[in-house]
Amino acid sequence: MIKVGIIGATGYAGGELARILMGHKDAKIVWYGSRNYIDKKYADVYQNMFQIVDAKCLDDNMEELAKKADVIFTATPQGFCASVISEAILADTKIVDLSADFRIKDVDTYEKWYGIQHKSPQFIEDAVYGLCEINREDVKGARLVANPGCYTTCSILTAYPLAKEGLIDMSTLIIDAKSGTSGAGRGAKVGNLYCEVNENIKAYGVASHRHTPEIEEQLGYAAKEDVRISFTPHLVPMNRGILATEYATLTKQTTYEEVKAVYDKYYKEEKFIRVLDEGICPETKWVEGSNYVDINFKIDPRTNRIIMMGAIDNLVKGAAGQAVQNMNLMFGLPESEGLELVPMFP
Amino acid sequence: MIKVGIIGATGYAGGELARILMGHKDAKIVWYGSRNYIDKKYADVYQNMFQIVDAKCLDDNMEELAKKADVIFTATPQGFCASVISEAILADTKIVDLSADFRIKDVDTYEKWYGIQHKSPQFIEDAVYGLCEINREDVKGARLVANPGCYTTCSILTAYPLAKEGLIDMSTLIIDAKSGTSGAGRGAKVGNLYCEVNENIKAYGVASHRHTPEIEEQLGYAAKEDVRISFTPHLVPMNRGILATEYATLTKQTTYEEVKAVYDKYYKEEKFIRVLDEGICPETKWVEGSNYVDINFKIDPRTNRIIMMGAIDNLVKGAAGQAVQNMNLMFGLPESEGLELVPMFP
Amino acid sequence: MIKVGIIGATGYAGGELARILMGHKDAKIVWYGSRNYIDKKYADVYQNMFQIVDAKCLDDNMEELAKKADVIFTATPQGFCASVISEAILADTKIVDLSADFRIKDVDTYEKWYGIQHKSPQFIEDAVYGLCEINREDVKGARLVANPGCYTTCSILTAYPLAKEGLIDMSTLIIDAKSGTSGAGRGAKVGNLYCEVNENIKAYGVASHRHTPEIEEQLGYAAKEDVRISFTPHLVPMNRGILATEYATLTKQTTYEEVKAVYDKYYKEEKFIRVLDEGICPETKWVEGSNYVDINFKIDPRTNRIIMMGAIDNLVKGAAGQAVQNMNLMFGLPESEGLELVPMFP
Amino acid sequence: MIKVGIIGATGYAGGELARILMGHKDAKIVWYGSRNYIDKKYADVYQNMFQIVDAKCLDDNMEELAKKADVIFTATPQGFCASVISEAILADTKIVDLSADFRIKDVDTYEKWYGIQHKSPQFIEDAVYGLCEINREDVKGARLVANPGCYTTCSILTAYPLAKEGLIDMSTLIIDAKSGTSGAGRGAKVGNLYCEVNENIKAYGVASHRHTPEIEEQLGYAAKEDVRISFTPHLVPMNRGILATEYATLTKQTTYEEVKAVYDKYYKEEKFIRVLDEGICPETKWVEGSNYVDINFKIDPRTNRIIMMGAIDNLVKGAAGQAVQNMNLMFGLPESEGLELVPMFP
């Protein structure tokens, strides 16, 4: 039984980790860390856990936690993990960091986009970017996994096979992404109030969102070239879900079957990636509560572009589910253990 | 492995049965019945089931199905089950009927409120009202279970201990219930369009809703008297969830502790009923996707009334979850098998 | 041209006052008061007002404002108006207070329910309770109007004619009310975040909500007896709207026509009250954005109860619209000036 | 007083026409046409109009209507207007057609994208494309106006000045648009049910939506070249609103100020177009219920692209509001008469 500690257990991603791990046969949460709710019963913060979780929230004592837990999930704002990680801690435990601290290999890029100094650049090299379907083998041996961002997971996986196989001109890639509001976290801000989000849609972080360099770096590895994309996130009045609509010019005339074959090459054996039947557009509702990524595409011969679409649940495949998937790989468990979650509809 | 047939598999309750049974270790769906989608792949109707369910939808051939399945769930409009049930079928299989056909013991009452003639009154006596927490022992031996209505489940369980113990004056009981829109089914009606339901709330079926006599009959058994209630359902802009707010005059001055003790007497050992801590009002979101019933109450000494509140997921405890709970009891399985669903938040 | 000052202009009720007054021929806003946004452009707080309102937000200087404005709307938390009002101010201007400070005639009741000391009880006698349809004549001569609460307006008007005419047993009156989230204000609280409210419904303030004594006092005047009610508010996932479902035992056997005649007696000439056709249940969407109150009822002979339903837009008839209606009366303008707002659907 | 007839008065656009015209000083509705609700009171279909509109719904008798009305709005499916229009009718009345029948000058293009034969191609030449801000002078003299589509209005106006001035490479233009559900109309379809749309987002009509050629034609006129765009509409869980996010490569290095100056050149005097302050992203909520188009842009020097954003209320500027704006121009009235609608927030 793997002993799990969560730092940031009362955020939305932390709460989803708890939900998923309740159904995991080989893992057990031993630490519900939450700086804001120390000594408060976890189920008093998340009443859905009433009579399911009896534990109280604890402080962020990483040293103590490292001794108690086989793995720590840090579902915390950027900067936290980098500021507390150490060789001593990694000697005692493994870490899956759900923040951006170790996602980007280039420190300057990180510091520029996030506007903070990186406190532990010495661990960046060591960290494995935990996009399981792409870095599976590396994750298996990792002691520190950088769990990808929500927009990033969806954006990368949707375009990855085509980038890898050179089917699209990377300089033309545009990603227009739409997210449910849980992606904004549980902080009390006017902009996230019900009345401000409901009956509304807007773009934000235009040409400046922090997931941009993460997408560029990973797709750059795939395409074996420097990549610069346009990425525009939007806030949608729903709790969960990310839809990425991606546009790129094809490098040559291509048929549906050719593109489908490329997707199949990479994803046919992937349990959590579903390339839908021709003509079916992914909908976030069809993956809600699950670890699936639903993908499809349409070739537009009029413009010689391909339009790719990907949908995930931002809290599952975009955060907690992927973190558990990484944990499973790191501990040699079946990759889908605890993640056989059937999407909930409606 | 129990072989399960579903009639009405493409309705919302049918879809939820499929979702839940996917996670049931001892049951397997062998028949996805759907008159409207015969020969269409089930996953083409519910894309959340893509690559999870491969089966096609089948017609409603009860005789054939009875031979194939150990149990049939009829998630169909009222009248269907009564029109197809027979001794021959019940000799081959068990039935859990999610419609109202066998819920009400008095045929006249059924025919009056539903406005149709009952086609098989001879099976009414035989049928067990499948509110597991109350009729557990009877369900175990049943071959035909009448699965309670969604409003009914929530309304009855919220008031049951107080009715049973004589703490409330039954002639004063008023139930004001609020339901998500999935309770209205998947039929294409203008009144259920997104734009008509969204940003809106209304009462409907005032003093005439069909769940009224069902609640009255069951609470009458508990109180050992004829019961007449006011029951008002409301349509709320959300997919899932029922909240029942119930008002009754106390038969004598009573304290919080006394009432709490009565709830505990009946529900302390019930896995799926959670009587919340003092002062916490049930919220439908805290039970979403799960089989829980969350209950609490407040005594108002100013009016000598008690206000009781109960919350369920209408598609789980109010339909599919309870049906599976009944199946588990009928087949001697652990009652919570397949139902250890942690509520999803947010 | 009436010069209007608003204190609390950046709250939701304040914003709605601005919206409505933009369309008022004889009124002009001269002061957008907002302690939190001093010197910020009003349209930067409410972008809907971009290029419509050029003014900046100002501090709460009542003395200065009293000299500039013919009428001040205080859309502020309870306690504010009572703490700043004075004879000097009322010598210069009229006040419509949207808070609870002057709604309740009994100071002890106010202090008990609101948990604060009343700072200016000497003005309570003077204040007119601004439920225009009931106190029209008094409002005309008022210099201080206590604008009714949102739940209150809806709850009182729905039951008023029957209370006045003795058709219902006031000791049996139960009000189950449902409100959109704008009623909770624009403060940044976790409980009002999109993800917490969406797909959720709950009761709150059970048997303790502050609008209770206000409803009791006013219906007590109508019924000419002390009134004690059960009042339960609920939070509904929508921006605007209040629906009150009210239950009472009839004092004698009564027909639809008799009750209808009573409603007509009081409301037939009321422009903003619409008693719907028989069998039509009020829906909040049908009054959205308007000053209407939609009312209907159903007699239930089985229980000898009447179920009354009323719907308003909480920000219009429940706050800003009614405030403007009061202003119109106070200044001798046509009562509906600026309020000929057609409900927006969908 | 202009006498107005509406065909299709019970659709969402028809209902919005009625709402807006109620507040128009110089127009009066004389005919509520609705094939599906003949002889039913209009207010029974749209209860928001209870006690506001007394009229009954009438059949589609164009000849009779042409004699009664000074202008007819056809808020009908494509094909209707083309099949009933005639010289005789146009001799008696003017027409504002809210369908696509006369929007596209090239009949082949129309027939290919809409899949129907055009019944009255002889009137296409005559018809004026009613995008008032661009074709104002032509609209003034028109007897037949083709009211633009909702996506189209938003998409074109957002990019128009840059297309006109050659600032963007038209071959790179990509429009990713998001619409509220009222755009799908009031027809009873499973896909538009509350439970299917709520908590969900999806693309649809990818590379095949019928508004594509309309956008291409109009932007082609502006750019003075053939234009081929990628246009992807999405269905968003809200009632109203369209947001268009548009991407294009700049033809030369350009500053914020230069682009702003171009927008100002075309829109500074336009009452209904608001180019927001730098850095503010348009939100559909800020224009809800109004005739405004909110626009802004961001230059991304990393990719040499500009990202433009535009927001409208699809039922107002995207349908009924623009239709009234056209009517005002056609009859020599002030262009904003009846359209001084302040956006409703929240």
C-alpha cells in the first residue's frame, strides 16, 4: 500500500486527488496538507467527503511528511515545490509536483513567464515531464515528476502525432482553448464569482498565458525544431472541462485516412486517449470525471488547414488523474489503477 | 457474474445504470434495450461510452431477454413494465422496474394519478417497494422490485424516522422539492431546452404531481395513519440533484439531541445515509454522482416546526444507484457493491 | 431633472440602479459612490457602462452629496445609513435606503435579528416602508424610504391580498424561497464562487434569515394580528430571480374564482403586478430585467391548503427597480417612469 | 408610426424583435406571424409578454401582411423569404430578412452551402447587406435588406478595419467563434436540451458552417481580394452572446497605437461599436441585452500575429437589434431609436 501525502489538499486539484485515491486499491492518503485549514476536519472543507474521510488538515511540514509518505503530491501554487524540495526529502520520498516549477527545462524561460526566481534549478534536469503517453519510460524511473498543466496536456496531446510526423507546419499552429472555471482555483476573487462567470465567455492571458512556453517546449521536442505558437485561453461557464481547438497548415496534401493512421500509430494502444469516429467533435461532457482525452480532426481542403480538437476533464487528465497515472508508473502499478472512471453523463 | 438487461438504456436513468454497472465486479450488461436506437451502437448515442461499450442497441423483446438475463431493469415510462410482465418472464428472470407501475399498492390510486389503466394488477401484491433502507429484508427475497421515484426517495427518507417515531404531526407535512433537469428525461421538448431552463426556476405539477401518492403511501405505513401532504416540485437549472425541504409541526417540544437520536436510531448504520453535523445544510453538489442521501434538520421554536432537508443525486440514489442497490440485495451481494462512488466536487 | 446620488454604486444593486436610471427621462446620476473604488472610472468596474458612463467613483461624503443630490440611494450594508443619516442631511435631500436599517419599526427586533445596535432609531418612525403597491400614499410624502428586501418584496406581495382579506390562517404560513446568486452581493467569498454555486442548490439561514421579521411585520399589518412564519431561503444557480412558494391553510372552503377576485381587488390596477392565467406557474425568467411581480396560486382541496407562487427579478423589483419606483412617487413623477422594462427572454 | 409585421415571431429572434420594438417610439407591431401557434395568444407562448402584448399569432399571409405593414421582418428559416417574395409585395412594403436568403450575392455559393435551390435569385442584386456600420448609405435606400447572420456580424466587424486597411494577411485569418445556445433556435432537439448543453462545450460545423461564405464575401469586399478563412463555431452553455477570437498574421510590424488608430478611423463615431481600452478583453456579459459590439486586440510580436476579439449579443446586434437598426435607416429615423439598451449585468 503506497502512502500518499497531499500538499494543497483543499484546492480543487487536491480535492480531486482525494476523490480518485479513495478508489485506488494500492494507495492510501496519510496526509491532507492545507495551510489555510490546519486542524480543521477535511470533510468540513469538502462535505462530499463526510463519513468518507475522517482526517484533519495538517500543515506543510515537508520533512516530516517525506518520512511518512512514499509519494507527495504538491498541488500548490508555483514556487512552493521549488522552495521546499531538497536531496534529503527526495531521499525519503518521491514527488509529483502539480505546479509549473519543474515543467520547463529552461530556467530563464520559467523565470520570465512566471515572474519569479526559481529556487531549486538544480532539480530541473532530474525532473521528468509527466505526460505519461509520451514520457512513459522516463516516468517509471523518476523520483520527481513535473505533472503537466491542464491546458498543456490537452493542447499537446491533440497535436503531438502530427507534430512528431511532420504533417503540420509548426509555425502556423494556433491553439484556441476553452476551460471550465475550476481551472481558476478556489481562491475568493471577484472575477470568479458565480455572477461574473455565468452567462459569460471571455479570452484572458492573450499572447501571454504561462502554459504557452510549456506547450512550445514539448511540441518542439516532438517536431525537433523551435516552436512558437499562438495560445489563447478562454473562461467558460462550466465547472470542469477543457476543449482545445487547434489550427495548422498541412505540410502536404493529406487525406483523412493518412492522418487517422498517424493518430492510431501513437494512440491506438493508449487506454486514456480516444480518437473519435470520423465527423464526431469532442465534447467536454463526454469525458467529465474521467481520465480520457477525446480527440478528433477535420481537414479543410479549402484552406489546406487541419483543425484538431481535444477535450479533457481539467481536474482529472489535466491534474489529479494524470498525477495518479504518474504515480502508478513510478511505483510499477498498472497504469490505469484507480483511473477506470467512466465519464459521467449528463 | 450476474447478467443484466436494461430496457430503456438510452434514457438518462438507463445511461446511469450503464455507468454504474461498468464498475460493478459481479454484474455484466448483456442487453442494451432501446426502441428508438435499434441497431445503433450504444456508444454512438452516449459518446462517453466510446471504447467502453461496444454493444449495439436492441429491441424490447422481453421473452428473449428474460432467458438471457438474470435481472432486467426497466427504465421505461409508466405502463411499459405492467404491459409486458408475465409469470413466464418472472420464472426466467428478476425485474427491477424503475417506473411507477408497481410502486403503489392501491390500483385505484395508481390509475387516478397516472391516468392509465393498470395492465397487470395481479403482480402488485408481489412487488416489493425497493427503498432499501426501509424494506431491506423484503427486497432480498423479491423477484419484482418497484424502484422508488427520485422525488420520493429523497422525500421519504428525509422524514421517515420522525414519521415512524411520531415526532411530527403528519397532517402538517409540506414538501417543497427542487430537481435538476435530468429528472425530466431525454425527450426533445421545448420546455426542457437549454434556453428555457437556464437562468430560470419554476414550480410545476403543483398539488398534482404523481409522486405525491407514493410519498403518502410510504409515510403512511411509517406513521401508521392515512397521510395527506402538500408536495411541490420545482425545476432547477442544473443537470443532477434533488433537494427536498420539508416542514412539519412537532407533536411536542423537542430538542436537537432528541431528534438527532431518532435519526441515528434508523440511519447510523446506513452506509448511504449521512445525517450531517449540526448546522450544515445539505447541498446537492455534495452528493453528485454518488448514492448518498444527505440529511439534516433545524428546529424552529418560534413556530414549533421542524425543517428537514434531504439531498440526493436523482439519477443515482433517485434511480440507477438505488436499482443496483436493490439488485445487490436480491442476489445476496454486498449491498454497496458497485456503489462506492465518491461524490464529485466541483 | 432629479439629481441622484448613489452610495454603493459598484455593488450589484448599485449597478442595476445605474442601468435603470440611464433610461429615466427625469433623473440624472450625479454621484457614483464607492468606497472601494474611489477615483476609479465607474466603467472600469462595470465594463457594460463603457462609453455610457464617464464618471469616476467617489467617496461616501454624505454631507457634500446631500447638497448636490435631490435624492440619495444608499445601496449599502445594514448599519451604514443609520450611522450617517441626520436632520441636516434630510433637510437637504431625500433618501431611499436599500438596506434594512429603517424597514423594521421595532428597534429590538432589528437589533436582535441583525446583531447590531441601531444608530439612529429616532428616524424609524419617520421612515416609510417602500412597498409601493401597499404604501403608495405614504411614500409620496416621505423624505426617508426604507426600500424592502428582495425576498420580502416577493414574499409579501404574493400573500398580501389573502392575508388582508382573512382567507388564510396566518399561523400556517410557510414561505419556501429560491434566489439567484446576485442576491449574495459582489463580495469575494468562496461560497459564492462559480464552481461552488453551479450545479448546486442548498437552503441557508434556515429559521434564522433576517428577512423573516420584515415579512412578519408587514403581513401582520395586513392580517391585523401578530404573525410568525417559517421562511427558508435557497441559493439557486442563476444570476437573477426570486421565486417564493408559499403554503397556507385556507380559513374556509374557497374556490379559484373567489381567490382570483381577491387578488384582482388589490392588483388589477397595479401595473407591475401580473396575476397569471389559471394554471400558469410563475417563472423567474419571465420577469428577468423587469419590475414585474408574477403571481399565481393553486387551491388543493385534498389538504385544504392554498399554494401561492410569486416571481420577481431580485435586482429590479427586489432592489433597484423598486427604489426608482419609490423615487418616482416621492417626486410626483409617473410611477412607471424609467421602469417600462420588457422582460428579457431567453 | 411605422407598422411592423413579424413572420416567425415565436422564434427567439422574433421574440427579441418584439421586446425591442415595445420600446421603440415610432414603430408598432401589427402582425405576430407564427405558423406553429396560429390563433394562440402571443403572450401564452412568451409569458414575459403577459399584459404587454394582447395580440394572437397569425398565419404567414404575406400578401395581406404586405398591405398592412410598412415593413416585414422575416425571422424564418432559410428558403422562406425567397419563396414568398415578389414585386407585388415589395411594391406594398419593405422587407428585412433575418435569414440567409439574400445575404450572399453569388447564387451558386448560396445553393452549395445551404443545399437548397434559391427561389428568387432575381432579388439578390436588389438586396442590401444590412451591416449598418459598413453599408449605411445603401441601407437607407433599400426596399429589401438581408440582415447579417449572428456569427457573421461579430466576425466581420471585428476584423473589418484591418482587412480594409491591409494590415492583415487575409490568407491567414482564422476565426474561432463561441455562441450561446439561443443561436440554435427554439426547435425541440435532443442536442439542445438543457442537460446536453449544460456543463459542456464543443465545436460543430467545423470547416463547413454556413456563415463561412458570408464572412468571406464581405471581408473580401473590404480587402479587395478573394478571401478563404477557417471558421469554427462552438456551442457554449449560456443563453446569449457570441465571442469571436480571430487570428491573423500582420502584413508588417505594427504597434498598438497604429492598429488602434485604424479601429478608431472606422469606429470612433459608431455608437454601437466600442473598442475597449488597451488590455481589456471583451466579455459577452458586458453587451448582454444591448446592440453593442465590443472589440479589442492584442499584438503578439513573438508570432507576428494579431489576435482580435469581438463580442455581441447574438439576439440583438446579431439579429433583432440590427434588424431594427436597419429599419431605422430605411425609414429615415435616428439610427439608435429603440436601441438605447444598456447592457444588463450581471
